[in-house]
Amino acid sequence: MVWVAAYFLFTWLLQSVRLVKESYTPNQTIEMDTTFRLERRKGFLSLKNIIFSSLLIILTIAFSPNSIAQCSIGSINSVREAALDLYKGGTPDAAEALLSEHYKAECHFYAMSKQPDDILNRGLWLISDLMFYRNSIGDYLGCLALEDEVYSSWMVSEPNRHSDRVESALQNNISMCRDNLEILFPVPNACPIEGYQHLVHVPDSWATQHSLYYEVACIGFKLNTPMLTVFSERDGPKRHSEGMNAVPSLEILYVSEVVESQAQDIHSNQTTLIPKYQLDLIYFRTEQGLLWQDSNCYSMELSLGEQVGMLLLSGSSSPCGVGRALFKNRMIALLDYPFGATVLHDQTHTVR
């Protein structure tokens, strides 16, 4: 809010400067907004003074102690109590929304980390509450995003500053969120087909929900790799093939055809059917139908939900071929075989 006020103040001052510059006449009086009167006498008021004054005011506002966030024990206690009342009243979604807004706009983790230990730990209780409310409404990824901020923020996270009680509360809420997420996306079994054990086996429940998934045996995330330097440094329109290796994708092992066994059982009239498998790639797309990609190379583990087509991908990424940045990633996607997988939720946290 403070930055918004500073922006409007700066805009008004720039407009004032423009008016003064365009209508300057010695000894002229200009009335502005019925409250401000600028006495324009030659040498009395210069554009340089106006600009300098405006910048001084904005810098004072922007970098005042209260501009980064309102992290005080009193404000944290008040918003926690208000959220608890909402939760007890049967509206955990409203409690979550209230704490989320305060956390984002008033007292986020980075701001807490710059405060003394007593304020930091009081703020961590707010984060613990927010984890609890997000778990209550089924926002498990939102809960784990808070874990990333508290424990994996480069040059900010210092768990040794946490009090024993708040650390225990944080870990308890994190465990609940992980356990509930694992109920929705159980640890998958390895693909049982020889040569494809690096993939995961599709749950039998998928085929019972949609018959097309009788044809899909196993799925896996395919590591994307950097494109050639000559392509990655292109600064103009694409003019020839550059390959699709840099685009994240899924490997799908499916049944391409079913054939009869050549060896017939003379003691039985039944025909043995043998599936022939083939590996294919499916790419991710946005909810708007566009190809989902960026400049990062991903390493992701895949879990499959009991609901047909639901995918959870968790892992890390870094810029392909350049830079040392590292990110933690979680993504939920919906597989629409054989056409693609739609990204429903994409969560990224900068580790370094």
C-alpha cells in the first residue's frame, strides 16, 4: 500500500512539473487542486528543486521501516485471533484468506527474517496457522509452498532461530500436508514391463474410469536437455528446426497393437493375446492451449492420482546450460491421452 501511495505521489509531482514547465510566466500564480498554490517568480522555484524534493519524499516513504511489511507482535496476534474466530465459526476458507492477505501484504517471511527473534517466532506461528488452514481446505501445495519459504529461502532461512515449540508446530503441519497429498497421489509402483522400469505403472482405476486407459501401461517424466548454443543464443525469429529436446514432456508407454501368440496350447481352444508396446511423447500445455515451456531444465518425480489422468510432479529445475540458479518445483497436470497434459497448477520457489 505504501508503494502505491508513493507511485501516485510521484505521478502527481511529475504532472505538477509538466504544468509549471508548460505555463511558466514570471510573477504568475497557478492554482492546483484548490489546495496547492505555486508562486511562480523567476528564480524562486526551479524544476530541479521540485524533482529533488519528490525523489526525497518517495525514498523516505519507500525505505521507511514500515514500508517493507508491518511485522509487529501486536498486528500478528490480532490477525491470528481474527482468523481463529473465523475457523471456529466454520469458515476455514475465510480464515485462510485473511491470513494469506496479511502474510502477502503486511508480514511475509522475508520481512520476518529481518526482525529480532521474538518477532520472527511470532510470525512463524502465523505461518504455522496458515499451513493448518490450507491443510483444512485441501490446499496442500499452498501449505508446502510455505515450507519452501521457511526452510529453503537462500540467505534467509535460519531454522536455528526457531523456538522449539514453533518448530514442532511447523513440522506437524508440514507432515499433515504431505500425508494428505500422498493420499491423493500415492507413491507409484515401477513399470512392470521389461526395459521400462524407469517409468511408473498406471493405476488400474484409470481404465475403469475411462476405457481408453486400458491402452496406457506406464508413464514417466522425460528430462529435457539444453538446445545447442547456436540456437539458444538466437536473438531473432526462428528460421529452421532447432529440436524439441528443450521442451518438458511425458513418456507414454502404450499398447500399439495386440497380436495372437504363434504358439497355440493344444489342450485349450483359447487364443493367447500378446500386447505390443510403443513409447511416445506427450507435451504439456497451458489451460489456454499453448505449449508449456520455459528456459529451465527439469528433474521431476511423477506420482499418479486415483482420479483418471491426474498427475503430480515434484522436483527441481535450473536454467538450461547457463547460470547457477536453483528452483524447487511442484506441478499438477491433467493428462488428456493421447493429446497432451494440461498444467493446472505450477509452483516455483527460488532456492538460490
